[in-house]
Amino acid sequence: MKEEPTQQALIQRIGELEAALDRGRSERAGLQRMAERYALALDATGEGVWDWNLATDEVWLSRRSYTMLGYSPEEFPPAYESWVGLLHPEDRDIAVRAFREYIKLKRKHYDAEFRMKTKEGQWRWILGRGRIVAKDASGSPLRMVGTYVDITAQKQAGEAHGQIAKSYQTLAENLPGIVYRVFLREQGRMQFFNDMLEKMTGFSPQELHAGQVCHIDPLIVSEDHERVFKTVQEAIEQHRPFEIEYRMITRDKGRRHVLERGQPIYGDNGQPLYIDGVILDITERKLMERALIESENTLEAILSASPVGIALIEKRTIRWTNGTMTRILGYHEDELLGKNTRVLYLDSAEYQRVGRLAYDRLDGSRTEVVDTKMVRKDGRPFDGQIVIRHVDPEDSSKGEIFTLTDITERKAAEMALKESESRFRSLAENSLVGICIVQNGRLVYQNNERLNLFCRHSGSNLPFAMDRIHPNDTEKFAELYKSLVSEKILRAELEIRLLPPRGQTRDVETTWAHILASRIRFGEETAVLFNVMDISHAKQLEQIVRIKDKMSSLGRISAGIAHEIRNPLGGINMYLGVLKMIVEPLEGTDNALRASAMAVIGKIQGASNRIEEVIRRVMDFAKPTVPQLIPVNLNDAVDNALALASVSLHKHGIAVRRRLAADLPCCHADQAMMEQVLLNIINNSVQAMESTKKERRLELVSARVQGGVAIHLSDSGPGVAKNLRERIFDPFVTTRSDGSGIGLSISHRIVADHHGTLSVSDSPWGGATFSIRIPLEKRMAPR
């Protein structure tokens, strides 16, 4: 009679099954935690990880493999073709050849440096390393894993934190199991209490019957059969439960790993009656164990090859390090294990400082980066950069991942760079040449001289305020700037004029500036470098030299003029006197004819006198008087000049306004000569306003300016055309048909002999403003 299992025995076996399932879950959770720890360790290194199944051509890329190039995870397919497509054209052949040679076992190692394109279109240098971790029976590679490291900023590699994206596939939440009973007295017949036999193997219990006996012995792999039988027999004989792993054959000719746990049940006479047990499918666990071993090998290869020192810290105690960490610090393998992290720092103060900056602020998934002074085993200090992060953001008791990079060379380079920048900045800031840099239409740097030249005005999109550039120079400056920005030219020079700042039109003259502009690289973008030099003084000297050259030429011909003209002119005057003496006493002649003759003689005499006056003025101009420089208040010279011209001013109906500074300081000048200059300019203004129909005005203003005094004479006449302003002070240049063109030249020479300047500009009423500037400092008068 067939013996049926009792309810109590079934409950007991089901309890054993549940315990076995719980144990499987615990083992799976342990494997998962271990995989997560390795994933976190990789995440802290900042390296991208790839896994390529060469047999199936499936590729897995970590999250970091995407993000280091600016992509989102899985934004492009994880495939060999994607990698090749992102390579720089110049690096593609080298990178691909290195990879293929390693796959074909022509190279012992795979490592290559190449550039890859980011999502933004930039290129970053990548260090690729890989290792074959699985081969088939013939030795051909089946699987390869490796890393990507961004080495674009290699000296900052310590800041990079890799991730190992996507943990390995977790074990199934429930392990399938066959609940059975084996009747020992019935030739090992098995009774099954669930349908898991068919789910696990594909065979139904009916297919395993041999007569009245059903058992799974035919499914046990022949190599494992003897070991399984022996283990079960020993358990029966020793009255103890058993546990054994073996392999089972499935319907599709496959093999499954199983874990069988059983308990022999005995009768009152001590003889075994049956065995209750469970058979669990642990194929996935076995695969996970194998994958974990491969993962450990992969991680070991990655961490060993990492240029960053990596350690696991628990409560400031070192629990694990990679080889790079021990090499950096000069310790032997495992020599640091169990030591307090205090041994890494130069002194206790630094140890506590890092603790405050890093450990005390560490929270959740946050990463802390600290530069510090560290010490090697032999006592030699060095600059290090450490990166600290919790192993488990949810549980800080699990410790921290600690990475270390030796940044001694980087610090030295930074210091040298700072010193170099300081030297060059000092040179730039103290340069007599104005320097500025314009990038993307904005001023990004200017030195003090540039500020002095342009009065700290930086409101324009161009490097100089457009309202400061002389209207005649604005277009050519804009064209130069446009050509540089559009990369049509690399370098250009230009001379421009800068107008006085607003509110200073009377006290500041137009400034001449020489500009040397060059296209440069500033940071990562193109910029324009401007070197600006104030050449106003040089321009003034050029004009003075030009006028003096003309004066010298005039001096050389003046003697000839006196000889060649004055002698014949004297004869003319003598004959005119004789002619007058003949005509004047005649009587009885036609009075009208006599009067006409006397009028002609008068006109000839007047023309002769004007010729004589021109010759005299030319001689005076060619042989100037040396000024006698004594302290003078130029307000007095203004008053005297106005007094001398008062009759002419009143006659022509000119309204005169004086605005003379009461506190005007004395300057070193020859008052008589300055009165001559002022009177000449006043007379020119009177003559210029003769034909004007608007109100006739003349304004004289005196003021103290930087380094000297200034006098401005403004009229409401027609003004001086802009095309004449450059030559108005040259000898013989005049705007009047009856003018000699000598007066302003003499005035300009007198002011130049006082080391001053004489310039012309527009007046507020549309006429001309002549500005005289005389320095306060006494200088030697020219000989």
C-alpha cells in the first residue's frame, strides 16, 4: 500500500523550502551589495566603462562613457560603429588599428589615446584601455571590457569621477524549487508536490516513470551522479540532513545547476522511510557567481590601471587601497591597511582642516574635493588632491571612497603661471602704451594707460567709444575692426584722432593716437588686441618742424626778396615822386585829367606801400624775436589786446564778452608777444565777421587746465573749413583774397616758442574757436 505524506511532514518540508529560498535571497543580496560596492568604486574614479560581448556583438556602456562627451545616457547606440563615428579623423586609423591588433592577439595590451567629439562639437582627448576577460576553448576572445578616461585636463584628473553605470542584472526575486518526497522502500520512487519539475527541466513526472517508479536520476548529469548518490547515502546512514549541488539535463539538451536539500525520515525502528526535500534552480546564481568573478577580474584590472589612488575608508581607518595609492605614498602592498588616515597628512593641523572641509560636510551623494599637503612614508611632503564620497548615500557607516592625486607638478606649474602672469600684468599695467583686448564685441581687459587715454569710457560695443573718434576717422576704424574680427587680416596699423570727452571741449585738445591691432586667441575664442599710443606731441612736433622748414626756406629767400624787390621798388617810388612833382604844379590844364593822373599816382603809391609792408612782415617772420619769459598773468594780455582792438570792434558792431578766471595762475611768457598773438587773432575774427548777417559775437575765456593755462577766442563768423584746419597755420595759407597768410603762421610760431599749442575748432555759434595753451612750468626759450 502506497504511503501518503502526512500534513505535518508537508508543513515541515515547506518550511525547509522557505528557509532555502530565504537563504538564496540573502546570498543574492550579498552578491548585489558586492557588485554595487565595485560600481561605486568605479564611479569615484571618473572613468567610463565599456563591456563588449564579441560573440554576440553586444556592447554595454557606462553612464560616464556618455556624459564625459556631453551626451545623455543611451543618447547614441552602444555599438562599435558609434565609437568609430565619434573619433577624430586624424586619430581614427590609429585607434581602430590598435584595437584590432589587440583583438587578434598581436598586442599584449590595449591602450590608446585619441580624440572624441562631444555633443557640442568640441574634441576631447580620451585614454582608452581594455582587457580580454573571456576566451573560448580555442583561445579566441569572447568578451572584452575596458575604460575611457578623459585626459584633456590630465593634471586635473583627480577631479574626475567615473561611474560604473548599470549594475549587473539582479537575481530573480524567487528561486524556483521542486518539492519532493523519495520513498526509500519503493526503489526510490519520487512524489512531487508542485509543478516546478516541468518548469525547471521541461519533463513531466509521467515522462520519468519506469514502471511504477518515478525518479529524477536519469536527469542528473552522469559526471555528478556518483557524487550525489554517495552524499545522500551518507546522510541516511548518519541520520542527518544533506545539501548538494549538481547539474540536471533539460529537455532542450541544456544543463541547469541545482541545489538540493533533503532530510531523511525514520520509522520507530530507526529504519529510513523516506526523504523529504527541495531542489532549487541555482543556475542564475551560478551565472552570477561566474559574472562576479569576471567582474572582480575586470575591476581589479581597471583599478590597478587607474592613475588615481583609490582607498576605502571606514571611520578614518584605511580598509582597502589600489596599487596606485600605495605607489603614490611609497608604501608596500597592504602596508596601509588598518592605519588611521592621519598617517597621510603632513601634520595634525592639516589632518583636522581636511576633516572640517571634507568629512564634516559630507552628506548623502555629495562629493567633496580638497587640496591638501600630504606626506609619503619616507617623510617627503607633496601636494595632493583628495576626493571623498560615501560608499552608500543612505548609510554613512559603510565608509567612504577616497581618491588621491599627486598634484605637485600641477601646483608648481600654477605657481609659475601666476608669477609669469604677475610679471606680464605688471609690465602691461605700467606700460606707456595703452593696451586693451576686445572679445565678442566687448572690452575684456584694459590697462591704466588705456584708461588714461580714453577716460574710462567703455560703453560702446567697439573697443573705443565711437563718439570719441573724430568723424573723419570713424569709418576707417570701424572697417579695420571688422576686418580683424572677420579674420580677413591678422594685423593692422592706423592713426586716428580722438575728440575731447564731453564737457571738456574747451580745455582738452584733439588727441592723435597710433593703433596697432592684432587678432589673437584669448581663452578659447578669437579676440582683438589693441596697442594704443598717444602721438599728439609727435604730431605737434611734426607740424612745428614742417613750419620751421618753411620758415627756414622763407629766411633763405628773404634776402633775395629784399635785394631783388626793394631796389626796383625804391626806383619806382622815386619816379612816382618825380611824376607827382611834375603833375601837381601844372596849371591851365584840364582839371579832370590832372585829377585822374594824381589818382593813378596815388593807387600806384599805395600798391608799392603794400609790397613794402609784405616784405617787412616776411623779414620779421623769417627772423623772429626770442621771447623774454617772465611770470605773466595772461588776463592782462587779453585786456590789453582788447583795448588795442576796441575801436575796430566797436566800428564793426561786434559784441564782446569776457569770461576770465579770477584765480588764473601766472605762467612764463613774453606779454608783448602774447598780446601780438591775441590781437592778430582778434583782427582775423573781425575781418571774418564783416560779411556775416547774424549777430556778431566775440568771446574770450581764460581758464586753468592741467599743467598750464588756456585762452579760448570764439567768434560767430563763417569758421574754418575742416579741410583747411590741418594747414591753417602754414605760411601763406589764407581764407581771404586780400590776406597774406603770414599772421597765423607768426602767431603759431610765437606760441610754439613759448612751448605751447595753438589750435582751431568750431565755436558754439558756428564760427571758429582758437585755443592757446601755455604751460605753467618755465622752459628754456628757443634760440
